[in-house]
Amino acid sequence: MTALMDPLAPPRAARLRDAARWPVGLVDWWLATAWPWLKGVGQLAAPVWRPVVAVLRCVTALGWTVLAIGLISWLLAHFLGWRELAVVAVAALVFLAIGALFSIGRMQLAVELELTPQRVTVGAPSMARFELTNTARTPLLALGVEMPVGLSAARYTTPMLAPGASYEDWVTIPTSHRGVVRVGPVLTQRGDPFGMVRRQVAWTPVTNLFIHPAITAIDEMGTGLLRDLEGRTTQDVSASDLAFHALREYIPGDDQRYIHWKSSARISAISGEQKFLVRQFLDTRRSHVAIVTDVNPDVYHAEDEFELALSCAASVAVRAITDGMELSVVCGSQKQTRPAPYAALDVYSLAKAEPIPLPDAVRRLDDISRDASLMVLVTGPEVQFRELQLIRTLVPMQVRMVVVSVEQGTSITLRETNGFAEVRVGRLADLPRALRGGVTA
């Protein structure tokens, strides 16, 4: 028997399309209507649920376990009629309520965190000091204090503090490895003696301890661009520059443009002889040292060589700052130009091995410093000579380029090549002698 079809019913393909489209319509309805309504309800109820959420966050894993035991015991006592389970349920809930009472109340504290000092070299001592002062009018009960130091944490328990009383303590921070150690924040903890409820409050921001690489003292670097209005005056006497120094008698061959005619006339009148005085000047040089450190791990044999390269670069940076030179630094993803003297070595604390090609690092230097007069390139023993030649083409010819190659166990060598000098050192202590001239290979 043939079934009769409703002529007004939609075709089967249309029905299938409608059936496949209804989940999409449901999602659209949820996003367009239900979700804005629920979001508005949540914002209206925020004064209620936010304190509840804050309280629930204070419950520890032990507290949730006690709460679960209490609720399960309550249900079993109700359905099975066991009074013992009812006693367990009441005891669990009472203990949890008492624990919550210990965390109620607002503490009035003044907390200070200080690093002494905040920047050190590897192996130098550094300590963190924190001080808590009770600023309330009532005594403060014993308080748990926690101060994260790197991946560990220092924990203390303060005595009861009278109004206005303070508690101070120190922690020694290990500085055996270069890097940045996050210290803080200082956290206070209040809760019950059983550890079911614990409220934690952060009082200070995180403070970074910068552990700089080891450095060595090197000689003064006198390279620079002559006759610069913004340069610094040196002790080198010359016949023409910008900084006037003194007058001297004319010597045949001196430039007559620098004869001081008034002084010459005066000295001639006094002596009765015709004498000429010429001006003497002190050279002014503007020195801008650019330091590029190769952080590509493929050019080093071991991690110790990478640390040695950072120490060599940091030593040159310290010398440049001591001489009053401008400084630009590129070390992997870290770069800075004209940094404050106290923060100039922070980039080496933050440095890490990254697969960044050396030419790319030099190009990044050109982005932050286009007026360098000396570029020091610190790299490892596996760098290719043709790569150094390529880098020389990226640097203006008036910029002196010095390559410091580190290789543990090697002797000091110096090689002058097309457009740059390359020195090789095996220890940090070899760097000063190598930059003075070393041993010609």
C-alpha cells in the first residue's frame, strides 16, 4: 500500500538541512541571549559570590577532606540510622567551623622587603631583609610568614606582636650561579592549628636579584672619533681640535692659522724680539662601545665556555662605563643602549643560550646604535672565519672591530686580518693581556 504524503510538508533534503542546523541555532541563541543574561546576573550577584569564593580558596586539601567526611557521614547516619556516624559528621563540621574562625579578621601590618645588595657578581654575598610592624591597636597573635626565594621558600613564625612592635629577620641568598633570582612577595598566613583553613596575603611585590657574571679589570680603551663636540677631553695634545690647552712658541711647520696674534704682539713688545705663539689643544674623543655576545650554543663546546664569553663581555662593558664611554649591548634577545651604570650588566644576568645567528645579532645592534666607534664581538671557538668576514661587511669601515673568541684551555693568541683583530683566550684572567697585545700567532 502506497503511503500518502502531505503535499505541504517540506522536501526530505530541506528537513535534513533543518535537522543539521538546529545545534548551530542553539549555540547562536546561547551566545546571543542566554550568556548575556547569565553574565548580567553574575555581575549583580558579585557582592555575594566573590566573598564566598574567597572563603572557599582558603580551605586546604585537608579541609576539603574533612568536609567530605562530614557530609558523607551525615548522609549515611540519616539513611542508616547510625548515631556514631552522626557524631563523626558533627565533629568534622565543628572542627572545620573552628578552623574558619581562626582566619577571620583583617591584619594591619606594615611590611618591608629589602635586598642588600640587589646586584652582585657570582659568589658575592647577598641577603634579603624583611620587617613586619603591627600597626593595629590590638596585639597580633603568632603569624606564619613565607618568603619565596627562587624555587625555594624561607618560612618563619613571628612571636605575638604588641601594637607598634616589629619583627625582623634575614635570609641569605645563594649566588653561586649567574642569573636572576626572584625574591618575594612576603606572604603572611593565618589559619587553624590543624591546617584545614589557611588564608594567605601578599604584602610586597616581587623583587629581582641580579647575579652578574664574574668580571676582570682590563686597561683603558682609548678608541674614539676625533673632534666631536659631545666627546670627552683626553690628555693627548694636538695642534688642532676643540679643547684649548695652552700657548707655545711657534715652530717652523706649524699651521699659521693657529697663531694667537694678540699674545704674539704682547710678548714681542715685552721681549723686544719678534715672537709668535700658537695654540695647543687637547684631543676630544667621542667613544661609543658596542658589545655583541654570541649566544648560539652551537659555537661553544660546553656551557662553561658560554659563561666565560659572558664574563668577557661584561668585563669590557664595565671598562667602558668606567671610562665614561657610551655603551650599547646586544646579548641574544636582550639589548640596551646607554644604560644606567648600575644596570648595565643586567642583560648578562638575563642572558641564555638561544639559536640566534651572529649576523642577525649584529644587525640588531645597528638598529639601536648607528654611531659606534668600537665594536667588540664575543663568540666561541666554532664560529667560522667567513662568518666573521661577513660581519665585517655589515659594520662601517670607520668602526674598529675586535673579536674575542673564548676556548677553554687554549693559550692567548692575536691575529690581525682584513679589517678586524681577533684575540683568543682560554681563561678570564687572560683577557687583559690579550687586549693589550697578547702573543702574535
